[in-house]
Amino acid sequence: MRRFDAVIAGAGAAGMFCAVQLGWRGKSVAVIEHSGCQGRKLMITGKGRCNVTNNCTADTVMKNIPRNSKFMYSALSRFAPEDVMSFFECLGVELKTERGNRVFPVSDNAKDIVKALVKACEDSGVQFIDDEVKELIIKDGRAEGFKCEHGDYYADSVIVATGGKSYPRTGSTGDGYRLAKSVGHKVTAITPSLCPVVTYEREECASAMGLSLRNCTLTLREEDRDKPLFHELGEMLFTHFGLSGPLVLSASAHLGDMNKSRYYMDIDLKPALSHEQLDSRILRDFGDFPNRDFQNSLGKLLPSKIIPLIIKRCGIDPEKKVNQITREERERLVSTVKKLTFTVKCMRPVEEAIITRGGVDVSQIDPRSMESKLCKGLYFIGEVLDVDAYTGGFNLQIAFSTAYSCADKRGSRRTFRSRKVHYRKGGSEKA
């Protein structure tokens, strides 16, 4: 039997961050990780660059959490995006802010974030243990540790930071949900979020597979609703099954039950041009080559991979000479370019999602400390909770803020910044 002040299941963003904070508070900490590698999911976030947070206010973070945002009020008020940035900069990681206030390491390498967290853990005396958590050790209604494959580990604070079910190859296998259920916690439905979508027009998407649109507008609509659920300018990608890329992933967070409603994604291929401006542009292109076949007339306007799809959708004979195209046909072409619609069939499996929607019901968790209301000494932090956000660094912010609240569970009302924390090599903290 080995005993610690705190034992944490999961060496991801939340788990390691919490371990560092506890270590800096003089606590003995063990982090149990079954994958044999710390921060595996962090390594692939932000396309390997690691979007650590969003350079915005706590209120803005709240607005980017579509479900259970109120649960995060206390955690974000105590550890906001500026605190995440200060934390990593104090560890020697230079950061930069990019479009959409997304924060990345200057190196554009997620490994630098992982290395900084691992080193901070080691410097503060945190022990990494290669083992697999099998079940909770409960005595008299209180969590006392983890029963693992190769031994038992006891602690005053038992912390579950096992992540969700997205990207299982990184170690996120959903074990935290099983542990939560074992002590009576409700786990809400586990579904994908920030995920590519499968469309009913699968063959059409496959015909343009690999095409990346860098400056288009995507609008997500729900049937029988006038107001769009999502509308944004950015990048997207055509795949063999449907649509992907940053815009589609962000839009997917707004999708509801597709068995109860139908959803559409409208792509504006030329958002910088109005309907009338696009018509004038097409007329100029047609005027340059009046005897050219229609199928050969769109090369200046559109990427070659999408031209066959546009021709099919607008219904103009591909071999028709452009000088014979009617005003009505040109109107159909303009409308197609400005609103290329795809019908969402479903999202890809949760294993392919960036983040998991659903998790441990937050109504059963103390938002100030992340402690279970059902079992004393048991805490849940990070993606295992039923809190998820849009893209832009907000999900990692949730991980860090919940981890900080857990480590700082003694209830200080002072924020990270107000403490004017001073970090020294070796991981000590001074107010």
C-alpha cells in the first residue's frame, strides 16, 4: 500500500496541471497513467501546435460553453485565460496570440507544452506511476484511493482526470465514466462534439475529396428555424464521407438530435462578393471567352475540384457555349456558388471527435472544488465532466480551470493573479 496526499488518475492536461498546483502547495502527489506516456492527447491538439487557451475574458469563455456554462463560473473567476498564459510563460514557454485570439506556443510545437507540464510535475515532486486504474477504494462513503492492476494507492484526495472517449488511442477510453457510475453518479449521454460530419450528399463530397476552402462562409441551419445556429468565415475540407475542417468542427458543436430534426450546411464560396457583384464577375469571365464550353469557363472563379459539382447543382449543360447561357441559368449559377447546401446525416464516431459531449452530471459536483456531492474525497476534473466548449482553446481552459479549483479546494477567494504568484525552479509558490 502506498499513501499520498492526492492521487490522480490520468496524465493529461487536467491531471498534470492539478498535480503541479498541488505539488506547489507542498502536497505529495501521484499521477497514474495507463498509456505509458504523459500528455498524449495534448500532443495532437491544435494540429500538433496546442491551442492552450483563448486570449479573452472569463465572460467570453462562458459564452463559448453551450451547455452547463454556469457550472464554470466559479472556476473561471479563480483561474482565467490570462492566468493560463501567465502559468506557461512562467514555466519558460513563450506564447503568441493568433486569429480568433487563439493562444499557441511560439514554437508551434505542442511538445513544448507537454514538456513544461511534465518538468513542472517532476520539479514539484509529483510521482508518475505506470498502472491501470480498475476501481475506486471506498470506505464508509468516502473515497480513499484507486485499486490498480499492480497495486493500491491511497490518498486524502482521489481525483479522476481520465478524459472523455474522443481519440481513444491517446488513452481516453471512458474509464472515468465507469468510476463515476460505481459510486452512484449520473453520466449524461456520451456523443461526439467538434467532429466531422457525414452528409447525405456523400458522393458529391467524395468527388471534391481533399479540396480545402480557405475563405468561405459556412452557415448551419435547422429545419423550420429562421435564425442560423452557426455562421462563420474560415476554412473547411471536403472528405470521402462528407465535410470536415475548422468551420465544420465548430458548427458541429451546435448540432442537436438528428433523429428529431434535420440540419443543413450552406457554403458561400465567394463571401466577399455580393450576389450582384458575383454576377458581374461571371459576365466578365464569360466575355473573355464567349465560345468556350461552360465546363471550361469557371477556372478563374473556382477551384477545379469543385467545378463538376457546381455544374451539376446549377443544372447547366456543361458543353453549352457561354455566349448561349441565359440570364436565368446564370442566376442559378450565382445562387449555387453563394449557397452550396449539404444535408447533415450524422457526425463521425466519438472516437474521431476532438472533444466529448456529455459526461459526469455537474449537478452532482461542487463547482467550487470539483468534489463529488455523493462521495467525500472524490473529485472530477477536465473532459470527464459534462462541460464542453467550441473550438479556440476553450476546452483546454475548462481543463485548467477545473484542475485549479480542485487543487485550491481549501476555498480561497483570491484569484491566481491577485496572489502575485512567484515561480521558482523546483516549483515553489509564494504569495
